[in-house]
Amino acid sequence: MHITRIGLTPLKGARHADLAHLHVDPTGPRGDRLFCLLEADRDHVLRTVDNPSMVLVSASLGGPRLTVTTPKGGPLTGEPTPTGEVVEADYWGRRARLEVMASDHADLLGQHLGRPVRLARIRSAGEVVYGGSVSMVTTGALRDLGEAQAARFRATLTIEADRDPEPGSLLRLGEAVVRVRGPVPRCRVVDINCETGELDTRHLHTLARRERPEGEVPFGVDADVVTPGVVRREDPVAVI
């Protein structure tokens, strides 16, 4: 087994960058989903499934400076500054404590989405992450679905393997070690084409027809970090 793809984004919902390496900290991938968007009129984290064109936004970090590019404008680079407002926003039925930021990024993103939004910074790692801090999909599972676009599933790591690692297993990924938690529940975001922003597959429907836990449609697994370190594309993956 080895790593074939590494991906993350500093802005929740934006296109996953394809990386050569990343630092895995005790709380998860460094720089992953540090910012998110809030609806303008209520404390509610913007959902990609309701705003599929978010996947057409590119975002990157250079120190404290956030760069955002949309099909309608950019690149826009600047350092978001705290407004002093802290909100408890709804994120899929749970509360996330977020810090509202002042920046021109929100205006650019609002123009792209066709609705006003606010930019917020996550105060604690994992606040707007649905599952464990590290997520993984395998090439075998992708082949079973007939899917060549690994980025569609927005996993931290894509692994060359026939099947998912077992829950509870320890995996060495380059310098890092993670413990597999279990399957990752999915929503219709997996049906959004990363290049066009269009709903163009029925993967969620296909997954829902498989044997699965009631109320969940899983694909891939997530994991917690046991030993931090650097993970690189093509690093071997070993069960320890």
C-alpha cells in the first residue's frame, strides 16, 4: 500500500488542493479547513451540498495571508482580521464556536455564490469537520464505483489498496501514525463534479443500496492522529 494523492483546503467547501506533502499535527492536517463561510442572516455554516459552486473556488494560505480565486474574480490575497464577534453556529445539528473575520474575501465569495456570506475562522481544530481529522479512501473502492476523480470524495489521503483498513488498526503513513476510527458518512457532495460544480453522478444512490448502518451512507474511513509527522505522496502505508 502507498499514498497516491494528498488533498486539503484551508477554506471549507473549496476545491481540494493536490499536494506533494503535508504536516500531520496532533489535531490533524496542518492548514486544513481553518476558515469557513457563514450565512449572512443567521449563524449557520454554509453547506457545500446546498452551494455546489463552492468546489470551483481555489484557496491557499501563505502564513496568515489567505488567497482566494473564483471563476468570477481573484486571486485576492489578504490577512483576515478578527472583528471581535464570536458566534456559536449550527453545523449539521451541532454547535461550532467560530470567530467572524473582516476581509474582502467574503465579498468576492458572495459574488461567486450569488448570496451574501461572512468569513469565519475555526477556533478549535475539527469544529467543522464531519468525522475524524484524517480521512482516507482507497483506489479499490473508487474502482468499484467506476470513479476516476478521487478529489470528489475530498479525502485527506487516497491510498493504493483493494479495501479499507479495519477500524481500530494503526497505520504508519510516512512519519505519521494514525488510528482508524471507522467509516465516513457521506452526503450528496460526492455527486458534485470538482471541475464543473455540477451534480453529475448517482454515487450516493449507489452507496445507499449497499449493506450499511441504518441512517448512514458511508464511503472511506477516518482516523485520529497518534504520532504527528510529515506525509508525502508515494509514502508507503503499513499496518502496525
